[in-house]
Amino acid sequence: MIKREVLKAFAFLAVVVIAVGSLAACGTSGSADTVANGTANGDKKPNMAWPEGAKSEYPMLDSALAKAPMEADGGSTFTVEDRKGKVLLLNLWAIWCVPCKVEMPELVKLQDEHRDKGFQVIGLNVGNDDMEPEDFGRMKEFAGTMNLNYELVRINNQTTDDYARVAKFAGVPLSVVVDREGRMRGVFKGASPKEIQKMKETVATLVNE
């Protein structure tokens, strides 16, 4: 399980990096590139399921993540597979994560700009200061303070670990963009201007495919 101290260390480093004007993503080697030819940032292809007869160069989202429960306020759950047909931006975040707050206004703009094209931002909360499930009341209050216009859910520690494994990045914010067929089309690490710009360009392309 990814420990709170590790996530916070990456988040703190991201603040320092942004403050001094660097475009590097939160403590990883290299920035996050759009996933192509079954690889992410040149790394060995992670364990992803390919549909029979598929010809796309893009891999399906890892099956563990596609089927992982996301808990909404009120206790109901859904999965990425349940949202097939939409372009999804899956954003891992936490209330204690300062770089997450830096990035959120851009996510709000993306949701506003593309909501009518079948696009949806889903904020996946990774836990509170102790890496326990965050209180939905606090999440709702936080969303009001930040003027968030997209859905916020909770994920468990195993799902957080699975995203870190696929992205090869143990920090937040972390965003994964999935197309209408459930293929992983981009991984974006940290909240640097360069990563945010790449993310915006990727979403703009996918909603018009």
C-alpha cells in the first residue's frame, strides 16, 4: 500500500518544483506522455487486457482499474466500465494535496468546455491525512470552496496502488484519460503547466473523435 508519507512527499516536491518554475512532474523521471503502442513513458507495457480482434494502438485500461469500485456520496458504487461511451478524465486527488488545488481550476474549465460532448471528469479521492477514507462531508465542503463542477468519489487503497502501478508514479495529482471504448489514452503526473497543457490537448482531441 502506498503510504501517506510517500504521497505527501511527492505532493510537497511538486509544490517546490512549481514554485521555482520547473516543468518536471512530481519527482518522477520524465514527464507523462500520451500512452501509445501499449507503453507509458517508454516503460514496459503494464498488465492490460486487449479486446479480441482489437486493432487500436492504444491499450485497454487495466482490468483491475476498469472494474474497481468508485464510491459516491450515499454509498452507491460504479466502475469505469459503467461509464463506457464517455471520455473520462480520472483524477486522483486529496484535500491535503496542494498541487491538486493548483490543477483543479483547469479541470473545472475542461468539464465546462466539453460536458456536452460526452466528457466527464471524475475526482478519485485517495484518502485523508491518515490514508483512511475521506469524509464525504469534508469533500462536499471542499468542492464548494473550490467551486468544483465535477463528480467526486472515493477509492480504496488497493485501487490507489493499482493506479500507481499502471502509471509508474506514486503521487498525486495523477490523471488518466480513457476514451469512449475504455482505452487508456493519456497519463499525466503532477500539476505542472506542461502536463496540464498536454492533458487539455488530449481531451480536446478525444471528445471530437
